[in-house]
Amino acid sequence: MEEIKSLVEAATHIVVVQADNPDADSLGSALALEHMLGDMDKQITLYCGVDIPTYLRYMPGWDRVVRDLPKQFDLAIIVDASTYTLFEQLEKTKQLAWLKSKPVIVLDHHAVVENRLDFAKASIIDGKYASTGQLLYELADKTGWPISKQTAEFLMTSILGDTQGLTNDLTSAETYRVMASLVEHGADRPMLEDLRREASKMVPEIYKYKARLISDTKFAADGAVAYVTVPQQDLNEFSPLYNPAALIQFDMLQIIGVKLAIVFKRYDNGKYTAAIRSTTQAPIAAKLADTMGGGGHPHASGFKIENCKSFGEAEKKCLDRAAELLSELDGNRPRLHN
């Protein structure tokens, strides 16, 4: 933490970098840093290689996130990611070399990842934190960085995002203590929830599409796994309005007997991705994603396959591994079926 403090104090222009899969934790952490370091008279640029998803745009400041690194900066801070796999856009746009040429700090709570970033000047990568927002709170508390009301609300948003509203087992006693402290700093949790719910509202076309996804949902592992596949055509039409995974996964986990919800996305260029969510009774999402070359948390994870030769084989491998992991939980082997 002392090295991080020194690097920040020495910098004038700092870029806060999110991975290519922004979520509430990464965006909340980035915006918290923008306010926290801005209050220390630092110039801040927010970067992400992809557009911020619509469902996250309830956070004021999301529109300040840009898709190109600035031509000049002194320091970069990467939040909520520590693997090369999540920074393909930087590589495609030839900006990764520019990032590597500068001092870089990595702040992440994903303790186990593949292909870890190897160029950070300083880092905190620790799975004891429920979210990167919680990590940031401790960093600010120990370095004396300011936590304004706005900063506190973004930190709270990031924590609520990765803990599913403090409902999953990432939440620890320390997480509750941090939440209480953020309230003392002025964070208004009811207001944040109102903003999130307002942003989650859907247009009629999405409401009808949700019904389609429900109809297309299949089951495996004796009904313990619910899954659905979203093709490129649907992604083109509906993703700009609402992320299909965010649209359907909560409902999938409300089905009696379902412990895992998987949303596969199939692209025409051969890319194949999956968003995996699990109930508190089945903390195996990260293990499942790891099998497929991805990673994440026990209850929220994902994977991506470039140039997938057979979508069917990839799906079967994922579902078979899900069945194996579930069998380890209850002592018998579930039977796959569609």
C-alpha cells in the first residue's frame, strides 16, 4: 500500500482502466477512484475497451469512460481485473504497449486467474475482499485518501454489485462493517437502489424478448442447470437495449431445483462466451469457468472461446463439467438431459 501511495502522489494524470467486461464492481470502483483522486487534485481519465452496458448507466459519470488511452499520462490503475484475457481491445488497438510503458497499479479481488498481468509496478490482488470496491475502501482508509459522499456511493455500488446486494457468501463481517462506514460517509443506499431499479426497466420489445428467452431455456443435470443460447442475430438486435444475461439469469435461478444458470452467446465469427451464475448452495461458478479457460467468483463467473470450432462440443463440455461439480456437492452424479 505504501508503494501504491507513493506512485499516486508522484502522478499528475492517472488513467483508470477497466477490462472488456465492465460490471457494477469495475465501473463503481473506477468512478470512486475518479472522485477520490480528483479530490487530491489529480487529472483522471476513465478507460474501457468497450461501451459501458446499458444496465450500468444508472451510475452518474458512466459517459466519461472513453475507449482510447490518452496520449499522455503518468500512471495507470487497473481495477477489478488482473489477466491479459480481459484486455483484448487494448491488444487489438495496439494500445497495450503504450500502457505497459507507464507505471501500472493493479487492484483486484479475483485471487485465481489465468494468464496474469505481469507488468504491474505494484498490485493488490486478494480474494479476501468481496469486491474491488471493498479493497479500495481499505486502501483509502489506510493511506488517508479522501472519501466523499459521492466516492462512498460508488464504493457501495461496487460492493452491492459483486455481492448480489449482500446476499452471496462473498459477503463477510468486514463487508458489513465497510458498508456501515460508507453510510457514515454519506452513502444513501435506498437512493442507489432506486437508481438501479429505474435503469433496469425495460422497453416493450425487451419484455417480449425476455419471454422468448424463458421459452428457449433448457435444463441439464436433472434440472439443476438452466441454460439458454443467444445467437448473433439476437445480440445485434437486443444487446444495445439490454444485456440478455442480465435480463434472464436472476429468473433462471428462481426455478425450483436450479443451482446454476448459464447464458451462452454464439457469435458468427466463431467466438463463444458464457455468463455463469449460481445459488448460494452451489459455489462452483468459478470452477466451472476455469474448466473452459475463464474465471470469476464462486457465484459469478464466465468464459470466452475465440474461434470455437464446435459450439455443440463446447456446450457439452461445459454442461458435463457442471454436472460433475454438482455431483461433488451432493455425493451422487446427476444425469444430463435437455
